[in-house]
Amino acid sequence: MIFLWCTETTVQATTQELKVRQLLKRLNKPAVKSIKMRPSIPPSGLYDKNEVASKMETSSIHQLWRQNGRCPENTIPIKRTKKEDVLRASSVERYGKKSHRTIPNPTSSYSSYMQEIVKGHEVYPNVNGDSNTRLFTYWTQDGYQATGCYDLKCPGFVQVSNELALGAAIGPVSTYDGPQYEITLYVWKDPKTGNWWLQYQNLSPLGYWPSSLFPYLTNGSSMVEWGGEILNYNTSGEHTTTEMGSGHFPEEGSGKASFFKNIQIVDQSNNLQAPQGFESFNTTPTCYHVHFADEGYFYYGGPGRNPNCL
């Protein structure tokens, strides 16, 4: 029995090692030429806003890898995946995917018909192995059941820019009662091709999600959300101490709490405009808050577990 058990374990380990090597080979591609594409019809007013953004302090936010150089023209940067990155996932097959228990649930349920694009910045040690703030994207076409992934970890998002690497660290970051930094992200549907484009700051578009990924979004999105998300495994019966935003409640205001501002959507006429019917939701109001400061401007976040959040 001991001999058979050891043999089976060796076979399982060898199989996992093979899966890891195959995945790493697929993800860590050699340098290849990238096809340069651009949106056919950007939203009206987008580049006016980019010109303003280029004059702001936020343009000093950069990705740390660019201190060591840049990718050649017609190539794209891809964050290298290491063996230990894969082994942090629950399985090789689940690497780069959200587990069902980590999916937020602001509405009633996540239908298998739900199709969603997520983008922003995050700190996620369980995935990245550190506490750096990183630029990320995620997509799903079936309510996080089987499809979708982070960044470029599966076929889906098509990157065309050599200026940014999805999943790479960004900096500098804001400090409590100190210098504040912002990033600006745009996502819009190209009215001609139906592709969903992503743009960071005042740089050229980063890439796009092909329209074929989202057949239910042919006529646009039915909901747009802004805010924060944390993981609460609740393994000890207590709420996590994981902070959201700056880790301080939004009522502390400017320079102390994280915020969203200049919130806009792209309407059916391909124009940027303020959203209508704006509502807030909060699944754990004793742990994290939302505070509206002005139209299209709100603070959010909190410390997690505290005397009122156990």
C-alpha cells in the first residue's frame, strides 16, 4: 500500500509539472510582431479630455518595468508568468480565473447570461505574490462560470499598444494625507466594428475585446459600475482586515480617502456624458462606506474589520 501510494503521488506530481510547463510555454511567448489597429470612431470629446489629462500630475504615473527599457515598435509587453505564480492558483486549470467565491454580488445573482468587462487597479497577493498596485482587466461571457480571465492569460483581449503591460505594477501611489495620484481609464464600444476598446490615461488605446466575445452586448451595456472590491474568506468567523481604497472611511475626504471623479458614460450617439439614474450599493456598510461629494465624484473605502465590523 505504501509503495502504490507513493507511485500514484509521483505520477500526479509529474502530471501537474507537465501541465505547468505547458501553460508557461503558452503564456510566455517569444517576441512577435503585433498588428496595429485603432478604433474607427472614438467617442466625441475623448481626445479633448486626453489633452487636458496630459497636462496633469497624473501623467507621472508609470509602470515600473519601463525603467529598464521599452518594447520595440509593433510588439507588445507581456508580463512574464513564473512557476510559483501558477502554483498559487487552486489548480493549473484555474490559473488566471476568478473562483466563484471571490465574485462580487451587488445585484441578485450572477446569471450565466451575464457578460462583463472589468478594469482598474488592484492589490492581490494571492495572485501576484506581492502587495504592488497593478493595472488589470477581466472579462467573462457567462457570469464567471467557465469563460474569461485576467489580462492576457487566455485568448480574449487583443493588445495593440507597446506602452503598457497588463498585470504590471504602476506607481507612484497616493499616500494618506500626502501626494495624491490618479489614473484615468476609458472603455467604449466602437460603433463601426462593435469591438470594446480600452484606453489608459492620455496614451494611445491599449487594446480591445472583440465583439464576438459579447453577443449580448451588441446594443451596448445595460449597467456600468464604479467602486471597490475586497476578498472576505471569513475563515475564522470574523470579517477580514483587508482594506479597501486607502483603508480609511470616505467621510475623511480629500487626501485621505480614495475616490472616483469625472464619471462619464458613452451614450448611443458615441458621446461622453454624465450617467443618469446613479445609485449606490454597499454589501457591508459597517466595514466600508460610499460618500458622494459632488455630481460624478465620490469617495469610497474603509479599514475592513473594526469594532463595528466583526
